[in-house]
Amino acid sequence: MQAIAKIRRAMRLSAYEFLADGRGLAATEFAVVVPLMLVMFFGTVEFSSAVAIDRKVTLMARTLSDLTSQSTSVSDTDMTNFFAASTGIMTPYATSPVSATITELYVDPSTLQAHVQWSKGSVPRTQKSAVTIPTTLAVGGTYLIFSEVSYTYTPSVGYALKSAITLSDVAYTRPRQSTCVYYSPDTSCTTY
């Protein structure tokens, strides 16, 4: 009986010493917390980069539309300069996944439907094709400069998001110096 009591007492002391010993506690907490903190850190970095790029895409769309609307006529050289200036906005991010297009639209006075007057860029629209615009901009007999920009964002930490995300925006402005922006030598300010 005394042998069993000795064993019981020894087990109790061992359990008490084991529970009271805190030497490995910090290492255990570190092993549990570090993966969670790393995921939170890299997730925050990726989310912040995506938000910054999305903002730059919006600025790029507005810049393309704004630069074009300030002209009375534009040529291929002007378009090259407009696209070069707008891609400078994307710095320090890569400009290779950017797709940008500038289009002039004419709003038909009888149907209030917008049609393409001319279009230049990565994915130009077909001349005379219909484009849906907000109803507040559908003023018959007027022209609109319409810019579209999209950016394919691929996260640098690929295990979190395995696929790319397309960030895009559009901008509309009215020509400022004339009724329409003439694209030389292909088009004139004519209606359809």
C-alpha cells in the first residue's frame, strides 16, 4: 500500500512540476502566433498594393480622357504621347498588364444612343458601334471622350490568391475647346 502511495505522490509532484515549468511556454506561443502574424502581414501588403493600383487605374482613365478633351484635334503622335503620359502614373508598378483605349462618342439626338466616332488604344472599338453610357450624359447632338483602362493585378504572394484580378475604370469628359475632337486624318466632326 505504501508503494502505491509513493507512486501517487511522485506522480502528483511530477504533474505539478510539469505545470509549473514555463521554460517552453514562449517557444510554444511563438510557434502558434508567427504563422498567423505572417499571413496577416502579407495579406495587408497585398491588399494595400491592390488598392494603390486600383487608384492609379482610376487616375489613368481620368488623365487619358482629360488630355484628349483639351484638344481640338489629335493625331497618332498625340495619342502616343497621351498613352505615355498616362502610363507614367502607374509608376512604380509594372505597365505591361495595362490595357487602355480612348474613344470619342457621338450621342444621337433622336435615340440618345452613343455611337463610336473614332477609337484608339489597346482594344479600339469599331467605328459607328453603339456604346452604353450613363443616362445623365445622354445629351443629344453632343460628343463625349470616353476612356477605358484595365489592369491585370497578380499578387506577389501567390499562395493567397492563385488567380489574377482585373482592376478597371472608365472616364467620360466633354470636349473643351470645340464641339468635338477631330482625329486627323481619319475622321471629322460629322454625325451618323
